[in-house]
Amino acid sequence: MSDNTTFMQADGVESLIDVMAGKIWTLINDKGISDPLMVGIRTGGVWLAERLHQELGLRDPLGTLDISFYRDDFTRIGMNPEVHPSDLPIPVDDRHIILVDDVLHTGRTIRAALNEIFDYGRPASITLATLVDRSGRELPIQPDVTGLHPSLDPDQHITLIGPDPLGLILGAKTNRSSRGDEQGKDV
């Protein structure tokens, strides 16, 4: 990964998380939502969701999704060497869910996450929060809350690294099937 450069260090990412937490708090209050269930998409979305969950002081435990088997490019990228179970600690029926991911790019990861959530039940609503919202959408999916809108070339990717400290790196696109689970993803 020698072609990668630091895009944002930990203090900048933590500042974005603070801003996102404030936006989420305002959004759930404006909608009259009490006790939302926060769900992070593995891996980078879980790291981000852990920080947001703690900052917001949410009552219910954090849920996690591993969307590996819900991806529409499963046959192209190959089997993820480390598939983790999803964990939604409480039923999702009639719950307001805050779905968290690190980078929104094509929209396909979010589509897969929505499919998996609906396999668990029928939530009252889903609010999407992403740390990075970049161009390149292939599906009509937009975040409700985002921390950063970078202007990137199509051949660039941005990745959340962590879990502690969190940082953003910028680099040339790589074959995702060869990337390790210690990093987030740009999908």
C-alpha cells in the first residue's frame, strides 16, 4: 500500500465524527425518534458506529452487519477470507435504525446492507450516516448525514483505517479481493 497517502489524520476524523454526531442528534430529535438502533457495516462502518454510538449515548447495544453474502459483485471479487456474523442485538421490526458506513461511493454496499436488514424484519425507518460521501454513484442512494464530500478522480479511492486511531488514506484503486480486513473499504 505504498501508493497511499494520508488524506486526514485522527484529529480531523474525530472532528468529523463530532460534527456527524451533532447532525444525527438534530435529525433524530427533529423526527421525534427516541431510542434509535445504530447499526454499523463491517469493517469501517463498525469503527465509525462505535464512536458515534458512544458520543450519542444510545441506550440499545450497537448492531453490526457483515454484508459479504449480500453483495452483487460477490462472484467478481471472490470470497472474503474473513466473514463475520452479523449481530443485530434486538428485533428491527418497527425500530428506527441509524445505518452507518465509512465511505459511500457506488451505493452497492448500502443496497446490500438494506437487503440484509429487511431479512431481519421491517424497520420503521432507516437513516444513513457516512463519514465520506464521494462521487461515482451507481444506485440512487444518498446519505442523510455525512462528514465529508471530497472531490476525487475516478481512479482514486479513499479508505478509513483504524480502528484506533482512525484515519483516512487516499490512493489508487486496487483489487478489493486482495485487501486485508484491517482496513475499511471504498465501495
